[in-house]
Amino acid sequence: MKISDVTVYTMGSAWRNFVFARLRTDDGLEGVGEARPVNREEAVAAYLEAIAHRYVVGSDPFDIEDLVLRIVRDDYEVPGATEMTALAIVEIACWDIVGKALGQPVYRLLGGACRERIKAYANGWYTGERTPEAFAASARRVVARGYRALKLDPFGAGAGELEREEHRRSLSLVEAVRDAVGPDVEIFVEMHGRFTAAQAAALARELERYAPGWIEEPVPPDQPAALAQVAARTAVPIATGERLHTRAAFRDLFALGGVDIVQPDITHCGGLLETKKIAAMAEAHGLLVAPHNVGASVSTAAALHLAACTPNLKIQEYFNDFAEAHVRECASGLPDVVDGYFPLPPGPGLGVTLREEVVREHPARRQHFNLFTEDWHRRQARAVP
């Protein structure tokens, strides 16, 4: 079996663009992969086209390790976000083909299920006014949909340090959400790499009263020593990893001991198998894994297959119950969150089918999503010429 064709698609939404690839084999099987690049969709699509002709067409989709090796090694430069995202799209599509060829869901090919269902937490739900009342009302709606865990970034456009007024306002949003959902719902506090170690630690100490399950990316991702400083000054668990792209980067993170929950993004780490290896490294360090996921239905399906077979999984992120309908409807077959949990994903392969007509109806937008501008939480990107 050989891959005979690669077709690249893009799709837009209010604040995210998505890149898809459909791989076809010479005996008629198809596989699909997808990612949401972070403000790099044009570059990812272009690199995806390049590696499709350079490496992918003519390869056996079963030879995933060899394909990944050749793309990473033979292109010579150390891969970053753009390259590892394009690689992940191809890699995920190969697993989809392999599962279909064998008549099995992907998680069974990666070691089999460790659990009967997958706990999910909601993100992207706090798009109203940045007030305690609005955040509380939105949080209650999340719980009413059955979620038992949710995440928020209450810090506005904060960067480096917060003015005292903003400091108090941000904490008031977390307090309102905790009061709204009660003591038994998990709250995770996102920081998006905004702060110095001193500011992050000060916020973490004040957040302890609200019992967050973690604070996420309190300092920029290229400052693991600063992350360790924050971890030493708070009892709140530290989560990070969505902006790391290789096993080597996670190795260096683990060596400094500043993380409790590891958050690799399958679609930015080269795909399912590479992320499985990162999760195994985390397990060897006694750490839990909560994969980052801000993609549409295909990449969410891939995330669920990894979650199903990862022994040290904590929880799975999910946005799309609080997004435009087409972000979910671009592929059929993804299971729903029921009472806060996904069921095991179906098969064979990823268990989802790309709906090309939906993708074409929502072309990618020339836009920029900036987490450091006022009202970014409304999830509306700025159009660019």
C-alpha cells in the first residue's frame, strides 16, 4: 500500500483557522488529519504541501516511524511549531488509514484502552462581559451541560505584571466562578505565559483559596527555570507544555522539576506516536498528562484516541461545545460529552469522516488572534489585509 495523493484544505471560524489533509492510498483507503495552527495557518499549509510531494506521496502509511524520521532528519533544520504541526496532520491521517485497513480504532493500535470513558473540561465558554456576574452565569451554563471541570483565563490583556486594580479584578472573576459552580467542580486557571515568576507566584498564592486544579503556563514557555521558581512558591499544581514541540523540549522541562501536569498538543508535537512517547516520559517522572486541544472535530478525535490509551491521563480539553456549529460539523462521528465525559472514540481509524462541503462553506480568514489585547476573551480575531 502506498500513499498516492495528498489534498490540503483550510477552514475558518471567528478566531481560529484550521488546516486539514486528506491522504489517499493506491488501493482506495483515505485518512484525514487536522490542526489549528496558532496564527501560522498559511505557513503550515504551505509546508504541508511541500512535504506531501517531497516525502509523503509514495510512502507506506504503515511505516509511520520511518516517515516521521525522514521528514525530521532529511529536512535538516531543527523543527519548530510550523514543521511539527504539518507533520502531525500527516501522521494522524496515516493512523486513520492504518486503523481502517485493520478494522480497528486507533487507540487499540497504540496499546488499547486504559479507561471506559474520558473526562473532559470545557474551555472557550467565557465570551461575555469581563465581570464577576457574567463569568458566574457562563460557568453555571457549563455545569448545566454536564461538565464537572472548566478552565478560564481571568487576566485580561495582562503581561509581565498586573496593576493592583487588574490584580483584584482578575481574582474576583475566579472567586465568582468558584462560588457559581460549588466546591466539587474542578477549576483550572490559565495564564497563557503572561507573567514574571514573581507576579505568577503572587497570583498563585492568592488563588490557593479557590482550590484550582492547576495554574497553566504561568510564565513564558521558554523559561523553565522561572517555572520552577513559581512551583517552589505555591501549593497549586503547575501545568504547561502546549507550546513545546519535541521530546527534547519536554526532557529539558522535566529535568528542572517545575511541572505537575504535562500538556502536549498532539497537533503541534508531530502527531499521536510522538505525543505517546512524551506521555511515557511524563509517566516515568511521576507526572500526569492533560493534552492541549483547541482543534476541530478531527484533531479532537485524535486526542480522544490518545486519551483512551494513556495510563497517566488526567483530563482532556474541549472547546467546541461553545463554538460555531461548523467547527464541530466539519467532520461527522465525533462522540458527544455526556455528564462530563467522552465515551471511547469509535473506529475503525479515527472514527470520523471529513465533510468537505462544510469546510468549503467556511473558508479560512486572514486574521490574527492576539491574547494580549483587550477583550481577547470574546474570541473574535482581528481581520488583517
